Amino acid sequence: MKHFEFYKELYHKENERRQEILSSLNIPIAVITALATGIYYFITTFEYNTEPFLKGFFILLISFSLLSLLLSIYYLIRAFSNFTKGYEYTGIPYVKELFNWYKELEDYYGSTNKSKKHFESFLIENMVKHIDHNMYVNDKKHGYIYKSKKFLVISLVFSFIVFVPYGYNYFRNKENIYKFELLEKTRHAELNDSKIMKKLDFLIKHITLNQLEYEQQRQITKEADTSSTFSSER
């Protein structure tokens, strides 16, 4: 009976490993999603109109990071479903089938220990066969998960290194934008000053013309008054 308990424990252990493998896929999937988002952001926001060395260094690092991420996704898919092949787990027959077979043994051997021994031997042979198959599947899945995590870590390392050229490019581009904005503000200020000066010139000319017209009108009026006075004296 100890022999039977040993294989029964192994059989249940491999079934538990199957569930553990499925649960262990959640963290890599979350990290892959976040990392893919970060890589996409780096690629789409990097200012490529920069020094050739900086651009080449960035492209090299982001390429290694992206390649490692794709390999991680590939092995993760193989661990989950092996693409279209899938993974088939096996197990002992259904309970009704086992019950009917045990009844046949009892009918054949009678209610003796011999029928129990044959039934136990049959269960052990089945469990050994299924344990061996399920253990192979679980080990294969674990191997793919290990490779997936390994390439995921490599992709994370390259993504962190990418911060060096990306950060330099970002702050330099930001500084150029600030200089451009400052230049634009200066130009706008110069244009505003020019407009103000033009308005002042216009006002001065307008006032000067009005003053001249006023002087001319005053002179004409004065001459007219002088003529009227001279006529009345005569």
C-alpha cells in the first residue's frame, strides 16, 4: 500500500504543477505588456534628427531590447499553448470505468485480496504511465517559461540602458525647443515694438499735419480780419 501511496502522491503533484504553471504566466504577461508599451513610446518619441552616433546607439539598443522581447513572447506562447499543437495531459480512467472493472475482478476472483491486488497493480501501472507523460509536459513548459523570463530580463536591461541616449536626446531637444520659443518671443516683441513705433510715427505726423492746418487756417483768418479792418477805415 505504501507503493500505491507514493505514486498517488506523485500523480496529484503533477496535476498541481499544471495549475502552478498556468498561474506563473500572469506576471510575465504583465511585464511584457508594460515593456512593449515603453519600447513603443521610445521609438515614437525619439528625435531622429540628431548626431549619427547617438541615433545609431539608440537604434542598436532598442533593436536588442525589441528582439529579446519578441523571443520572450515566442517562448511564453510555447509554454502556454505551443501554438497550434497544444499540450495534452492524461489521467486515470473515469471512476465509473474503474468501478465496473473492479466489479469484474470480484466476479472473477471473488471477494478476496487477490482482486484488490490486481486492481491496485492496474492503478499503479496507469498512474506511472500518466505521471511520466504529465511530468514531461510540465518540465517542457517550465523550460519554455524559464527561457521566456530570461529574454524578458535581457529586454529589461537593454530598455534601461536605452534611457541614456533617449534622455540625452530628450533634454537636448527640450533645450532647443526652449531656445526656439525664446527666439519666437523675441521676434514677437520686436514686431510689437515696430508696430508701436509705426503707430507713434503716425500719431506724430497726424498731430503735425493738424497743427500745420490749424496754423494755416489761423493765418488765413488773421489776414481776413486785417483786410476787413483796412476796408472799414477807408
